[in-house]
Amino acid sequence: MDWTIEYYQTADGKCPVREFIDLLSAESKAKYVFIADLLGEYCSRVKEPYVKPILLHRFTKKTEKTPSREIAIAERRMEEYLSRKR
């Protein structure tokens, strides 16, 4: 069963995750393409560390702990995403 990745989009049509991917180095972009291909081929069978369930937010993690600010952004986007899908 093939499926496509859906990227979070703001109400005004911006796609922060795609914008972030466009700015990645060639090496990082290649890693992303590899993971996206795995996701497309194997669907929900691909688990962490290769993929997180939803692409809502982008940032470069530099510590073990995810900063609370980054979590808050992703939670806000999820709420917005779900409210628009209803």
C-alpha cells in the first residue's frame, strides 16, 4: 500500500517543513530522501529512529532533550491542523 507524505501547511499556505528541507545540506537532504522513500515503501512499518509519525515542525536537535519551545510549536501546529481537517 503506497501513500504520500503530507506536510503541515499554515493557514496562509506556507510549508515550514518543506522550506527547512530545501535549506538542508546535500548530505542531510539525501538522508531525508532515503527516509521518505522508506516511509513510502513500507508505510507504518517504518519506526523510530527513521521517522516520526507527523511532519509538523522542523529544527536541528543539538541536545538529548527536545526544547519545550519546539514541542509547543509542534503541539500548536497539530491543534491547528486538526481543527482545519474537521
